[in-house]
Amino acid sequence: MSRNENGNPLMTEPKGPRWGRILGIVLVVLLAMVVLGGVGIYFYGHSLIGRANFVSDDQVKQLETLPAEAYEEKTTEQDGLKGASLNQSELGNIQKKMNQENSKVDTIMDSDVYNVLLCGVDRRDKTWNGNSDSMMLVSLNNEKKRVSVISLMRDTYVAIPGHDYDKLNAAYAYGGGPLLLETVRNNYKIDVNRYAAVDFMDMVDVIDDMGGVELTWTDQEVEVANGYMIDMCQNVLNIPYEEHLLPGGGTYNCDGVQAVAYSRNRFVGNSDYTRTQRQRYVVSQMVEKLKSMSATDMMAFVTKVLPLITHNIPETEIWNLVSDAPQLLKYDYVQDRVPYDGLYDTIDVDGQGMLVPDWDDTISQMQRTIYGDGSISKNEDNQKSNVGSDKSGETEFTDEYLQLTGGTGTLFKDGYPTKETEGAVSDS
């Protein structure tokens, strides 16, 4: 039975969904599949789990202020978010309303639900925590036999403990996984205490090591993603980019560079909203690829990948999940995205676009999805079967992209960046 944070049972169970920049593999499911794939010896499993980077909460670096790199994205156009400019009094009223709405809602405690937050971290500079530019809340509901995956948009305006108000992804920058978890608990009223994080650029190796993933692209998605591929190869990975560029729309078995570039794209469709949908699509394709692996291939893959994952999940909890794995793989899956369509406003705070949810209704919908009957929101992206198979609405460049390219919508000539557009999307 679901209970609030005071231990009292809820009077009614919420009613309500179905599943679909990338983040780390669902660590516990991945481990479960490995162990159940014929490698069920405890001592081997213990050694395997030990390869992941377990970090206790008290070991995580806490920052009072962020380095200059954290403030590189400072314009409202950066994510296509053009919000209303507010004076300090108006902003204060919004914060007051957020506090009032937040105080009215209890956090649900349910022993039948296990929540873990998966984070994709942009951390090119290893001297600080980096921003969690992709966040997915994965909830395993053993009573309802359901796994829900909810994308938390990085530009959501939240109260960060000890740091006033900011974008959600700044919580990881200030205090890593522990502070991000506390921020999610306080604002979204979801009882989540575990996280797993992976650097975006490490995802290139993860996907390469699994033999790539099959993705379906539009011509416009290819045009933009080719720009990301050039940026990653030239400025981060220091490898040639020509072999990764795609000729046009279609279905491809994509390598790590291509898949990560696909997941970073906010310039086709509805900006960051469609980007989170692409991320869930990539993750779902990765899970399907994992399911098709033999025990031997899975073992080799996990051995390579686990050192790239940072987490705070105790080994005892992982083994509990391992024992449940046969049933978990049969669960129904639902996916969603927060903020929900029609339940947020966009504001401008110091030159940055911020999303301000209607917290009362938002929390109610999230709790229905996770703890109730699984109903999902009426978000536009939930009306499509899959961003990879249903491309309606994903063939238009965003206004921001057209401005960057001088209205041409073209970053390349004969497969190479033009002098005018080279590096135009390197900040994403």
C-alpha cells in the first residue's frame, strides 16, 4: 500500500500510463541480465559489481559556487526557451507560490516501488561534477508489475537545497548525485535515494561495445546530428569525423558517435522536448540490443562498461534486484516527460529560459504514473508510437537552428562544415 511521508495510507490510489541528451544504462537491470545469463556464481557477480564506480554520498564533492564553465550557456535561445522577463518582485511571487504548492503535497512512501535516477552528465572538464543534462527517473513497481521511465527536463526551475533557485541540472553541478536526489525529492515529492550516472562521451564507448543500436532518422535529424558528430570528433574525441557522417534519412545500425549525436539534437522538432523523447528512444533500443546478447557477449560487454558508471546503489540492493530480474523483464513499460504539456510556464531568469511547472497537478500526475495504474499524460510526444518509427512533426528545423545557419538550415557543403557554421552547435 502506498503511504505518505508521515506513514499514513493514502485515501485513494491515483489513477492513471505506457514506455518508450542519453544516460547511463539501467545499471540494475543490466547486472541482472548478466547474472541470469548463466553467470550466477556469487563471487563472480561480486567482482563484476565491484567494477562499477560506487561512491558513497559523503564522498561527493560539494561546491559553494560553480566554475566559469558552468555558465557558458547564458541566453534564453540556447534551448529554444523564450520566457517572459520578470522583475525581482514577480520572480519572488513565483518562488512563494512554488513553496506553497510544494508544502501541500506529501511524498509517497511505498515499499513495492523502487526508484532510481539515471543521469547523463556533460563533464568535459573533470575538475568539477558537471551538469546532468539528461535525467530519467526509473521506477520499478512490483505491485503493478510496471516499469516507468520519466524524463525530467533539465531547464525546470526548482529550489536547490543550499543554493536558492536554479535549473534542475545545476543541482548535480553543485553537489553531484546526492544533491540532485535531494532536489528531486523536495520538488517532485518522489521517494528516490539512488542514482547511476555516466558521462555523455563515455556513452560513445558503451554503444560501440554493444555493437551499435538501430535508429531511424529523418533527413533533418541527420543534417543536425552530423554537426554534432563533427564537434564531438574534433573537439572532444580527437578522431576523424568523416566515417561517422550519415548521407540522409533512413534506418541505420548506429555507432556510439552517431547515437550520442542523435540524442543531443534539440534543433529538429520541439526543441528540448523532442530531445528527451529521442533520448528515451535510444535507451529503449539499447535495452532491446542487450536482450538479444548471448551470456558470453553480455559478460564481455558489462566487464567493459561498468567502470564508466558512477552510482550509490549498495551491493545488497543490486542483488535483491538480480533475484527479481526474471519478473522485471516481463513488466509493462511506460514513459513520460515532465513538465507536462499545459502544466508549466516559461520565464526568463538572468538570461536563461526556465520552465515553471504547475507543481500541484504535476506531482499528482507523476504519482499516478509511478504508484497508481500507470496512466500517462497527454503530452504531444506520448501521442506518437515512437520518435524513431513515427516521424510526424520531426521534419522541421527550429527557429533557433535557422538563425544559427542564416536561414539555410544547412551546416555542411559536400559533407563538410562551412566556414560560417563550423562549431555553431558545439555548445549543446
